[in-house]
Amino acid sequence: MMSLSRFFACLLLFSLSACSTLYYSGLEKIGIPKRDVLVHRVENARDTQEETKEQFKSALEQFTAVTNFKGGDLEAVYKKLNSEYEASVAKANEVSDRIAAIEDVSQALFDEWEQEITQYSNASLKRSSQQKLVATQAHYQQLITTMKNAESKLQPVLTVFNDQVMYLKHNLNAQAIASLKGELGTLQSDVSSLISSMEKSINEANAFIKTMEKK
């Protein structure tokens, strides 16, 4: 027998799915097909990744500045570092939201495409549409895999940032600065890897957008 919590989880999932269906149907009634929504969301995700890349660069620069602290108001330095950390968390969450939005509309688009293929009476057109669908799905899978790979590198960096920011918060002294210095190399390496993955994802998004615009 289904538990009450599982029932409500299923109900929520059904409601969200129903809302998405109604939303896309409403857009199509005013001349905006799912394909255009997908392209728009990929563009948004690409732009957010670009912003996130720059934000993590900025956070690393602030982290490096703290390790070079020579004197002054250490609490003010902490507040600036914490602000960079919180901005990075916000951007990381935005990246995840953008990816989820892409997955939602792509599922709706591909389901509709597959269903419409069955309605063709012309064998040649049916075959052509099927080939385009397969090619688009393959390119999409490459895109979403690349995006998720970049996304997966966000949390490890945030975890290190969070540990160090919390430690600095409660230990505004030279010992805390020394602790930050010990993590600087790891952060630099992790952020460098993150940025590289983000750039690859951004390039993949641009390629996907061009492909969709040609179809």
C-alpha cells in the first residue's frame, strides 16, 4: 500500500507535470513552440553559466586576498569573503534550476515529436522526421551531459569555501588565515577545473543552439 508521503510526492509530481503541459500548450497557442522554448532555456543556461564562472573567479580572488591579509579590519575582510561565498551559492542554485528547466521542456518536446511521427502517412517524411529526432536527441544528450558535468564541480568548491568561511567567522585571527592558506592550492585547482568545464558547457550550448536554429 502506498504511504501517505509517497502519495503526496506523486501528486506533486503529477501537478507539476500537468502545469508544464498547460504552460507549453498556452505558449503554442500564441505561436511559441516547444522548440523555441528549449532554445531560449539553453540560452539562459549558457548565460547563467558564464555569470557563474565569473562569480567563482571573483570568490577565488577574494579568498586569495584574505590569505594575503597583512593587518586591518579582519571582520570586514570576513564579511566580504562571506558575501562572495553567498553569491556563489546563489549562482550555483541558478545553474541547477536552468538545467532542470531545460530537461522539463526537452522531455515535452521529444514526447510530442515521437507521437507526431506515428501520424505520418508518407513513409519518406516519417523516416526523415525520425532521423532528425534521433540526431537532435543525441546532440541534446551531449549538451545535458556536459552541463551536468560542469554542475557537479560546483558543490565541491562550495564545500571548501563554506568550511573556510565558517572557520574564519569564529576565528578572526592569524591562525585562521594560515588555515585558509593551506586550502588555497586545492581551491585554485578546483576552480580552474570548474571554469574549464563551464567553458566546455557554454561552447556545447552555443553549438546546440546553432543546430536547432538550422532545423
